[in-house]
Amino acid sequence: MDIAGALSFDHLKFLAAGFKVTLYIAFISIILSFIIGVVFGTLRYAKIPFLSKVVAVIVETIRNLPLLLIIFFTYFALPEVGLKLSPSTAAIAALTVFESAMLAEIVRSGLNSIDKGQKEAARSSGLTYIQTLWTVVMPQALRRMVPPIVSQFISLLKDTSLCVVIALPEFMHNAQIIYAQNINYIFPIFAVVVFMYFIVNYCLSLIARRLENRQA
Amino acid sequence: MIRFDSVNKYFGNFHVLKNINLEINKGEVVVVIGPSGSGKSTLLRCINRLETITDGELTVNDLKVNDKKTDINQLRRNIGMVFQHFHLYPHKTVLENITTAPIKVLKQSKEEAEKVARSYLEKVGIPEKANSYPAQLSGGQQQRVAIARGLAMKPEIILFDEPTSALDPEMIGEVLDVMKALAKEGMTMVVVTHEMGFAREVADRIIFMDQGQILEQGKPADFYANPKEERARLFLSRILNH
Ligand SMILES: Nc1ncnc2c1ncn2[C@@H]1O[C@H](COP(=O)(O)OP(=O)(O)O)[C@@H](O)[C@H]1O
Ligand SMILES: [Mg+2]
């Protein structure tokens, strides 16, 4: 083991650059997939003729594919039809597609978990379907969804490491480059990798717990 | 004001309302009783289209409830509803519970809606709870908030579906008192309840339902003293014996 060599200034700088890419890709994907997930989950919940069925088929299909396949697809298959994406765009696209489907399902079941009486009380007071959804059902459902949504965000952050297969210069990718030079670097570098993933994801869990407690 | 004309309703193959003919006039207080599962809630819920009828005609203020041309939200703002389990919005304060529909539906300003809400909270006897959340209130208080929420829309009709059945006995009185006051002010009310004291004091008419049919109707004094139908007699003896 060569701790000093593994954790040289240049190596740490290189790791930090990778970590920044991981955070950046994860952050953009989280924002996009949250928006799309809420929209798709709501459309599925609303049982709009035809449209809800279409959304259901899309969501179920994506949820049942391995994320790795979607990443390969966006980076290697799309250029075949003339859509060439950079590794980071391909990564964001793949993660967003996959996580949107996962979140849509969380949102749908969150909406379904709200007592039917809430909707009936709101509708019988003259509120429209949309007003009912927006002011009565959705706010209650979102509070209930915080824990599963945050755990989905945590897996998203970890899943960015799969983008190593398309040579996205993210955290795992850069770590690999360093320990590939020297077998004695493996353990120290792994320790840093574990530590960094843990710190960020632990912070996310703490935020989730805070949000949960606030509603209680 | 409310008129059922040969109304039938099915849930799938199950015939839940059978040839209902019923007219309820402005200012009338009608109490609906009958065994569990006889269709009382369904009858009530058809009036504001929480359930749709299968055939026949149902009108409120001469508007066909199930007509596509009828603006259902317009109709509903005129019909308050109070549920057995209150259904207050748990994420909103008492004041917000009451002002949501007046602000969103009647387009009242927040200040105006809050002023109205406070006056109704006064009326139901809990002005001090304006900023509490439903979970901080007793069942009786929650139901009174639900009534205030209904009243804030200034409806012409209020439907009550077993408003005291989920309450501890010591809280039933406070809710019934509010309802009695409303009845005496001339509100049109359709109330599913087995509270005989309430029915005797303020109801204009009792409707007895069994297996989806209206079996008997009458003035409370006559009905309770001398029900004509055997099944009504049986039912009354059962609720009186406990
Ligand atoms: N949404 C529904 N789908 C199917 N059956 C229902 C539904 N709602 C009520 N029912 C049935 O219709 C019958 C009448 O119900 P309800 O009107 O709630 O009776 P009550 O209020 O008199 O107890 C019951 O047998 C009940 O099981
Ligand atoms: Mg009922």
C-alpha cells in the first residue's frame, strides 16, 4: 500500500474533478427527472383516457430495463440514427429517462395513498379536478413521498458511476485511472471513494429526515 | 328543490337504488334512516354527483345533475357536504380549510374569506381554533370545522352523511346543536343519521330506506310512534334497544 503516493496532490485534484462531474450530472438529472416524474406520475394517476395508458406503457418499459442498457443506448445507438451526444449529455439523458420512470411510479403511488375522502371533500365544495389535485392531494402526497424520493436520488447519485462505460470523466472513472497505474494505490483510493459517496448520501438522508420530521 | 324521478343506480350488477321518487323542498329538513348498506349514502352522494345515477332523472334547482351541459362545479358550490369522517385537509390550518373553496371557487379575497371563516367559526363555537391544525382538535371540533367549511360557501343545501357516527358520545351533542341551529334558520338539509332526538326536534320528514328502496316516509312524530312497515318497525326496535 502506498498511501502518500496514492493521495498525492495531483491525484486528489483529479479525483475532485471527477467528483464535480458526478455531482453535476446527478444534480441536473435529479432536477429534470423530478419534474418529468411528477408530470408522468400525475398523468398516470389521473386516468385520462388513452394518455394515461400510453404513459403507463412507457414508464413500465423503462423501469424494467437495466440502466446500463439505457446508457449504452443513448451513447452508442443514438449516433446510428444521427443523434450524437457527448458523454455528459448522454449520461444526463440516460439517467433522466430512467429516474423519471422510477419517480413517476413513486409519485403515482404517493397520490394513490391519499384518502379518497380528501378528493371528495374538495370536489364537493366546488373545486375543479386540477384545483383539487394541486391544493389538496399533491401537497399531502409530496410530504409522504419525501423518503422514497430521496432514496431514489441517492441511487441516482451512485448510478452515475455506471457512466464509466461511456468514458464519462466522473468520480469512479477518474479513480480507476489512478489505481490502474499502481496496484498499491487501490486501497487508499477506494477508501477515498467510499468516504466521498458516503458523505454526500448521508447528507441527503439527513435532509430527508429533517423534511420528514417537519411534517410530523 | 331536489327532485328524484324514477332514479335507479347500479354498482356493476348490484342494484343499489331502486326506483327512487323523492322531492325535497326549500327549507325542508329531511332525515334518512335505514339499515347499513341500504343505500343512504349513495342516495345522498348522487345529489352532488359524487356518484352518478344509472337512469331516471335527478334535478337540483331544476338543473339536471347528470346532464353534460350542467356545470357540476357551479352546482356543487351550492350544495355543502359533511362526511362521517370529516375529511378536513390535514396539511391546512382550520382557517385555510374553511377559506380554500371561497378563495378558489368564489374568488373571494383572502381577507374577505378569512373574515367570513371567522364568523362561521364563531357560529360553531370554536373561534379560538382558527390557527390550529385538524390533528390538534377533538372529533367534535373537527366536525364543527367541517360544517363551518361547508357554510362558508353559503350553500342553499347541506348534505350530512352520518355526521356524528364517528364521534365519542360526549361530543355528539355539540355537533347536533350546531345542526339544529342551522335547521331552525331554514337551511335545506338532507341528513343521514340515527339520532332520534335530532330528528324529532327539527326534521320535517323521515325517510326510511331498506335494500335500495324508500319504504316509508312520514313526519317524525308519526313515524317513530307508529311505523307502518314491518321492516321499519324491526329497524326501530333494533336501534332503540341499544
Ligand atoms: N363504490 C361502490 N362500489 C360498489 N358497491 C358499493 C359502492 N359504494 C357502496 N356500495 C354498496 O352499495 C350498498 C349501499 O351502500 P351505501 O349507500 O353506503 O349504504 P348505507 O349508507 O345505507 O350504509 C352497500 O351494499 C355497499 O356495499
Ligand atoms: Mg353510509
